[in-house]
Amino acid sequence: MADVICYCNACGRVLESRDGILQEDALIVKKDWGYFSKKDLEVHEFVICEDCYDAMAAGFARPVSVSQKREVLGG
């Protein structure tokens, strides 16, 4: 399987992947804009690496809500 090149939209860095699977975590956002926006019917997608996410979140007026998972795989 050929690697798909994935870039951080904030800094432009190529995110490491192997066999089409990201080898580092990133924030992946897909937003379908609706009727009450100025972007009605547009779909926006972007990827932010962890370092850029940390920098972005540090600039928020209100902090990000963070909680811890108790299990990774639930049954």
C-alpha cells in the first residue's frame, strides 16, 4: 500500500506515516457547514499536528476541557 502524504495545515510539516497509517497523533477536523453560516453547504477539512494543537489551544480565551480515559479498548 502506498503511503498517503498527510500535512499539518498549520505548520506544513509532513506527518509520519507507514503503510497509510499515521505514526503520530494529530487533530483531524471535518466540518459540514450549515444553513446559519456564511459557508452553507461547504465542507472544510484540516489536520493539525500535536505541537500546533498545543500552541493553538494555549491561545484560546477559555481552556480546553481535558479528561482521562480509563480504558482504551472497551468490551
